[in-house]
Amino acid sequence: MLRLVNGAQTVGNGWPFWSSFIAVLAGALVYPMFADSYDVGNFAYFLIWVFMAMGLCLMWGYCGMLSFGQTFFFGVAGYSYGVLAIVLGGGTMTVLALVLAVLLAGLSALVLGYFMIWGRVGGVFFGIVTLSATLVLAFFLGQTAGPEWAIGEARLNGFNGMKGMDPLNIPWFEDETLYFEGASLYYLAIALIVVVYLGLRILLNSRFGNVIVAIREDPQRAELLGYDVRKYQLITFVVGSSLAGLSGVLYTSWGQFITPGSIGLPAAAMPIVWVAFSGRGDITATLVGSFLILFAFQTITVYSQQAALVLMGGMLLATVMIAPQGFVIGIARAIGRLFRGRGTGNATSSHRGS
Amino acid sequence: MAELLQTTAISKTFGGLAAVSGVDLSVTEGEIHCLIGPNGAGKSTLFKLIIGTYPPTAGHIKFRGDTVTEERPYQRVKRGMSIKMQTPSVFKELPVRQNLHIALQHHVTKAELAREEERLLTLLDLAADAGKPAGELSHGQQQWLEIGMALALKPKLMLMDEPTAGMSPEETFRTGELIQQLNGLGMTILVVEHDMAFVRQIAQRVTVLHFGKVFARGSIKEILADERVAEIYLGKTHEHL
């Protein structure tokens, strides 16, 4: 198992890292027993966004595709979940709605990605096209206030957004239903993060991961080694975008609403700030950094939303000026060097770039 | 011996300029074939037509008996071509070993991977630098690493565009020896080159391009004895065309 999740593409391959990982996970699992339910709900909310960040890290940090479209797929899946949860009648059908909504996000990534990648849209234009798609979707959904914009019982409701869908739930013991809210949503998010994080580590340290890193470094050389670069880019784009879709579904289920505001420009810029600040070149740095930023952002938002946005902008500027590889990864590498300096383990991988 | 690679009346025009015009080239299995010519003769364009990074304006390319004219570079690589570009094209941020690993991973079994990496590192004299990012190697070492990555594919035909560009005379000579060694093991090699000393060292058959057309072809002895070829290299060209 450890052989699969460790490798050149990820920082943190030694026992100090995995011991810390288990300690953090154990801490996360017992946290709801000590914290009040408001804080647990808030933590669940931060965790929901981490999938979107990990997806962007995969595409941008590992494969060199800067997608501005994470909130596009977040929106596609979030709205799809809303519509499906209502149309399918809610209840335990919400699980089917989740699966279908993430698949729809993946399918839309397949179509958009196909036209971009096969149309040789690359570099900065990849960002421009994905941003355009995001803005188009946000504007389109913003003008769906009229009653004609409904699918069955599900009204899209324009700028006010959709509401009234059931939260995710599954049948539980003795004819009870377990609704994923508060602590149960928190545990669901933790479980999904562990699965996605380990899954991505396996993917990144596999042959596939080697190829996408090669594509990031030099797409022509990668093709001249016999790899169909377009196919690898498309798969990466679909996986990364589907993870944004998963965030979208969990978000919609969490608040039982979704608005075009969660898709538009300010929202679309957020994942880029999280991933850039954390360190796009490493999935663990993105996971940890995104969570910390969301936590800080939420804490500051309580006092002033403007201040929080200014902080985000400031963090992006600081990243670009001071630590273009990202702050969290910089700190992680420093810790790794410390461990190696003491000869206590192999905490970091060999040289990596992004 | 069978024809491994064959271009028939292959042409490439850019706007009004015919960079390659009706070239018939054939590379026979087991030989070292050099494609030479002065600057602007169309060598690199022909090379890019063969590897598939340029689509031809007219003509056909056959490789191992199959027409590959419409195929993309990765498809040709899968058929057994392997390519060394003119400027070193390695994954600069990744360690040397990982560069080789990426090239090897679909061509050897997992069990053989580490052994094959070591073999190539030793062959290329890069074992001491295996953990360094490839971008930190000297220019000549990067050229060698790229040759190693091309070799990792176990190709039927190795295509090299000026493999010694930017190398010291000593490195150039060693590269020549490596190419001959590979040829001795049965690999067919097509080299685009304008350094005549290097061509003299390695070539068995030579095709000379000039102004996008085949100017002369033959064994290395015949080409070296051809005064017209000497003249185009000295610049007295136009009266002969």
C-alpha cells in the first residue's frame, strides 16, 4: 500500500509524514466529540471546498493546465444535484443525485476539454477559455428568474439561486434516515477527503502521474516518447473538474441552496489563490494550505467580508512576489530538510518543480 | 536489406517558399544514414516531416512497410521511431533518473525498470548525476540524456537532428562512437548533420539536400569524392543548380 501512495510526485514519503498523517486524521475524527456543533458544521463547510482545490492542483500543478473553470463544474454539479434531488423526489435518491451530478460535471469537462485540447488551446488561452465558460454559465443562471426556467418542480430562480433540495441522506438503522448535516457531513467529508487524497497520490505516483508531469515540463518531448499527450490532458481535466463537481454537490447539500454567485468571477478566482498560496506542485500542500486559508478566510469574514477578500488578493500577490512555488510547500520542504539533516528519515521526495 | 523508411516525393511549402520539394529518401535497415546539406537546405524540415510534427504539403512516408503520412508523432514512435531533437529537450525540473524512468516505463517490465535505468545511466556516464534535475546538467550531458531517453524506447529507427550541436570536439567524438556502437547492435540510425567531420566519422550512406531537393546521394566515399558537394559547402552553389 505504502509503495503505491509514495513516490517522486509527492512530498512526504517517509514514516515522519505518515505518522503525522495518522495523528492528524485521528485528531480530526475525535474533534466533533470535543467541539461544539457550530464549529463542527463550519469545519465541514471548509472541507467541502478542498476537493475543488485538489482537482485544480492536479490539473495546474501536475499537468500544467491552469483552469479557471473549477466553479463552472462546481456550478454544473451543484445545480444538477439541486435539480435531480428535487425531480427524483429527494430522500435517499439524493445519493443517486450526487453520483449523477458528479458524472454530469465530468461529462461537461469531457466535452469542453475535448474542444480545447484537440483544438490546441494551451497556455494562457486555456485559462481564458475556461474563465469565459465560467462567466457564461454564471450570467446564464443569473437570468433564469422566470417561471419558464424550471425542470419539473425545480425552479432555477436566477440570482437568488435554487433552494429546497434535500440534503444528502441514506437509510440508517431501524428505519431511520441519516441526513448528512453537521457532524455526519463532517465525517462524510473527512472520509471522502481521505479516499480522494490517497487516490490522487496513487494516481500521481503511477505511470500516469509520471506522464502528466512530463507533459507539464515539455509536451513535445512527452509526445516524442510515444505518449498521446491530448488523451492524458483530457483525462486529467475530467478528473480535476469532477472533483470540483463533488465540491459543488456537497456545498449544495450542505446549505440546501446554490446561487450563480458561487460560480462567477470572485468565486472562480478563489481556488487559484488557495492552490497558488499552498503550492500547486504538491497535493498535500494544497490539501493543508486550502483548509488553512478557508479557515482564516471564514474567521475574518465574520468581522468583515471586504477585509477577507483584500487578504486573499494580498496573499496571491505575496505568493507571486515572494514564494512562487507556494508557502505551504516551502515550509514542508524546510521541515523535510530538517528531518533529513538529523538523519531521522526520508521526509521529502527528490527535486521537484512545477 | 529491407527499406525501413521511405519518403516519396515529399514536399513542404511555407507560404510561397518550398522548404522541401519532392524528396525521395530511403533508409535501409541496419545502416547509419546521414542527411547533410548547407544551412537552409531543408534538412530540419524533412526531419520534422518524417517524425510527424509537420504535415507534408504533398507526398508519402512509409515506415516498416506502412504508410504513416497522416499519423501523429506519438503513433510513429509507437511503431518504432525514436527521436533526438536538435536542442536538448529533456524534462529540466525532473531528476535525471526520472527522465529515463518516464521514457522507459512503457517499454520494460517493472522488475527490469531499475536495472535498465542503471544500464542507461552507466552507458551515458550520468550515474553520478542521477538525482540532479536535468536542467542542471551541462549542455553536452543534456544531449546525452536525451539520446538515452530515445534509446529507452528500444527503437527500430533512431532519428537524430544534429545530435552534437553545442558539444565539445571530444563529446562529439564520443557521441560518434556511441552511434556506431548502437549500430553495431543492429539499430538503424538517421542523422541530420552539417558537421562534415562528424559525418565522416559515422556515415555509411549519405543524402545531400540543397534548396529543399536531393542534390546527391551515395556512400560516404562517393559523397566525399563529389566535387559538387564540396562546392555547395564552400558556397559556390548557384551555377550548379
